[in-house]
Amino acid sequence: MMCAVLQVRMCAVFQVMMCAVLQVRMCTSCSVPHHLLLFPILMFITVPVSAVTTVKVEFNQAAALPCNRTCSHQVTWTLFTDPDYVVAQCDQTSCRSEEGFNISHDLYLKGDLTLTIPVADDSKRNIYTCRCDNKGVKEVRLSIESFISSVQVNPGEDLQLNLHISDQVEVIFKHRNSTDPHGVQICSVYKSSLDCTAEYTQRTSLTNTLLTLRGVKWTDDGVYIVTDTEYKENLHISSVTVRDQNKDQVSALPVWAIFLMVVLGLLVAALIVLISYLRKTYHFIRRDDRPRNGAGEHQSSNGAINMNLMENQRMLRQSENESD
């Protein structure tokens, strides 16, 4: 679009130059020196081409395209791509505008010719020309901030990516684990014609501004950037996550269930440690109670003999008492 603006202006310059050259050739007998006739040409060429003002807003937000000039008759706002299409206009009595555009008559009478777009969406992307009394005053380009989105898809499903426009765009892909800060171009669109690399040609299709990537694979996990190649600005940045179904099943459990599983795990671990400790303590006690080198057995035998002798003596004394 910017190239077209420059082409139109260069054509106008060329026409003026040709007319001036013809005038010089036709006025060979004129008394006016030739360099005076060429002076307006040089003045026209050296005048710098006015830059297009850019107004950038967020998607679906209001935009105000500025233009200031006091008009004695009429102001019109037209599309650069279609100069015959008037989106808004005012005269000394009233204003009228197409749907989606507004202009204030009170401000017009004060020299403020601002064009307001209440909802700036993709259909409003364009260069608008402000004309006062049929003379071009200003060109304003409406730009919209990058649309950022995130999506999750399962392996084998289709991914749909909104390109927003279908004139001159490219799709850049950055794999999530890639160290390349720029990514690689996988597709480009020019005048609604889709062109993709060999890896993506059989998997992609374009419907209006909707790009479809069929049969998503693990390698498709990453960030997709839709760039306007004419103005070198990002239109859409989409973070695509290819789901791991096993992880999704775990994450699908309620919080209380996960907490219960953790508690049960800790209890089982504590029980195992306790049982191991008790077993070690039991074996340690038994080891200490065992007789060492037969000493315990010998002492037990002596004790039994002594008990027998004491019992025999008691019975003998008892019998002696009875006999007396």
C-alpha cells in the first residue's frame, strides 16, 4: 500500500515534468528564459513527500484519525485503496458517515476534522485520506496492536489460525524448545494465495483469513507469528500447546484427591520406617538375652541343685519334728 502511494505520487511528478518540458519546447520563441520555466518543476520535485501518519490501537477499541483544517465547503474521508468510497463527510450544514465511522459536525466547524472509528477491527485496516475542499490534507493509516492468544490441541487434531488479513502476510513458527530467536517461515499469503514449505504444503489450507493445519503433531508445539509483510508488524501471536494426555489425566484429578494421595503416601512411608525400626530393636534385644560361652546354662544347673538340697533338708527337719 505504501508502495502504491509512492507510485501515484511519482506518476504525478512525471506528468508535471512532461508538461513542463513540452511548454519549454513550445515556448522557444518566448522571451521568458527556459530556466524560469523549469523552476516550478524543481520546486515540485524537491518538496518532500508527506509521511503517512500511523494510529495504532488495540483490537476492537476506538480509534481517532486526526486531521485539522478549516474548510470553507466540505471535508471528506476516503479509502486510499478506493478513493471513490467516502466513509465520512461534512459540509456547513450537516455530516454523514458510513456504518462504523463517525465525524462531529461541531468539531468540523472548529477546524477539527477527526475521523472516529468506534470499533477498530481487521476490516478497518487501511490508509484513510482526509480531503478539505477537494484537496488532500492528510493520510492516516490505522494499525491494530498484535492479537495474542493461546490454544491447546490434542495430537491428530486440526489447528486453526486467524491471519486477520489475506493480502501480504507470512506465518513464522518457533518451536518451544528451539534456541532460534527468529523462527522459520512456514507459509506466506499474497492476494489470498497460500504458499507453504514442502513440510506444510499437504497439511495446510486457507479459507478467507483462516489458516488450517491438519493432523497436529508433537513437533507443532510452539509459537506461531502472523506478520504483515507490507508494514513489517505482527498481527497475531498464538502460543500452541500440544497436550500430553497422560499428564492431563493426572492434572484432571481434584485437589482433595491429590492431597489424599500425598497423605496416604506419607503414612505408608512412615509405617514402613516404623516396622523396620521395631524389627531391628527386637533382634537387638534377643541377641543381648542369649547365654554367652555356656555360663548361663551352668548357673541355671547350679541353682536347680541348690534348690533340691534345700528342699531335702526341709523335709528331713519336718520328719524329725514329727518323730519327737
